[in-house]
Amino acid sequence: MLTVLKPGLETTVQDWPGLKGAFRYGFNASGPVDHWSFRLANLLVGNAAGAPGLEAQFIGPTLKFETDGWFAIAGADMRPKLDGEPVTMWQTTTAKAGQTLSLGPALSGARTYIAFAGGIAAKPFLGSCATHPMAAAGGLDGRKLAAGDAIPLNPADTPAPHSAPEAIRPVISSTGRWDIEVVVGPSDDWVSDAGHKLFFATDWGVSAKANRMGIRLDGPELLFAERALNKAPEHGSHPSNCVDIGYPFGGINLCGDTPVILLNEGLTLGGFIVPYTVPTAAFPKLGQARPNEVFRFHPISVADAQAMRRQISDICRPQSLVPTGA
């Protein structure tokens, strides 16, 4: 059992891959945005890669261990401390009953993941323990953590101590610039050739208007194709309007003249075009980007996106970890 002393800015229980198969009910997958860091944290404490853990955004929580346990922290550096002593990230760590784990503001990146041996014993929703705040379901009563919350943990055997070497961790940009892969489509024919060139040649700013639903992008107005400018009235008045379509996970939704990358709790349906889609393998980058940083997009094929996903899955296996001997 853990007690929440301070909840942090927005800390939620998540699991991976989240609400898989719930799209048909109108729910996006939820789950961790930086699923790469999340999975490695779980493996470090002997859990299955998708076991329920915590995602902290920008400012981390302070937690008290009510029993002895083991934990691991991955992702953004929030200067974790156990009873005031620095904790090494990306490795298995032991905590005694009564000790306090505290995380502060992120020095780099945006999201930190805390896994506990056994995983969090959260209430499932549609087969997942991932918190979906928009549905007020999953996790701990479908909401972010609050001071005084009790977080139950599943029983666990003592994990063998390991570390995740830097070579298998996702890279967090040190320059504030990110190279983001996209698959062109499904609504790419609504953007002109000049519009596509403009999109890929632009340094897009990450807006402060960003959360787990989506990331707004600051940049120029895109240029539309003829079919968007001269269309049937049922498609709406703005060139970006269309008859309602299903939005893909990671779709770059052109909401009027503002591109929005649809993240883990984004809309699943609407009347705006989606000219590009960020593959899930690039979500770890989206999850660690901070406001006012810069995205530069480049196109890849569906096959390339699938290969990227397989590569991350190959990394996120127990065999990739290194025993610490601690």
C-alpha cells in the first residue's frame, strides 16, 4: 500500500496498451503516452511490461510506502528522492515501510513513470486499468491522484535488481527540437502539393495548450487542395471541414487552421480532416515534448512505422536489462 502525500500536477494510474479495442465504444486507448519508458520501468521491477503504474506530468508526486516494496522510475528527470536521498533512475530500487518517495518538477522531458513490484491493484474499465478522466473510469475512481489517496499494490516476489542501460532508453531531446515521423493520410488529398511542402518544411511550435487529449501546433496556415475549396455543402464551410470521419490514434487533426495531434485521450470522431498520422512508435517523443519546443515532421511509410513499433517491442523485454548485482 502507498499513501499519496502530494499528488503532483497530474498523476494518473495507467497501463499499457490501455483500452485496447474500446475505440468502437468511442474511447481512445488512454494508457501511457511515453509507452517505451513505461514498459522499461515495469520490467525493472519484475512486472509484465504493461502492468499498472503511475504517469506523472511535469511535477511528480510524493508517496509514502506503508510496506516494504520495490520500485523503478523512468522517463523525465524529476529529481526523485527517497527520504531526501537521490534515487537513481532506470534501475530497481528498494523502499522500506515508512519511507517517502518524492519527485519534483521535470528538469528535462515532461512525463515520468513509476512502476511498483506487483503493479497497482486498480479497478479495470473495459479490460484495462488505465485512467480515462474524460470517462471518469479506470485507475483510482477515474481521476488523477489526490492527497490522502491510498494506492493498493498487488503482491509481488522480490525482483532481481536490474538497470536499463542508456542504449535502450528513449532519447529525450536536449535541444528542444524533435524529429517526428508521420504517415501521410488519411485526408492528405484535401491538402495541396504546396501545402504538403509547407507542412514538412515548417518548424512547428508545441503550444502550451496541450494535454493527454492532444497537442496544438503553432505555425502557418496550410494550403488546401481544390476538393477542399469547392465541395458539397454537407462538408461544412471551412476548407478543413468534412463529413464526420473516424479519427485515427495519433492523427493530426486540422481543426480550422490549427493542427492538433490527437493523443491518448483524443477524440475518435469529428468533422475535420486528418492529413497526417503520427505512428504510435513516435508517441514517446510526443510524451516528452514541452511547451515552446519545436517539432519538424518527416514522412514515412506504414511499413516503416510498423518496423519502428517492432523495434521498440524488441527492446522492451527482460533480456534487454542489465543485472546490477545490488
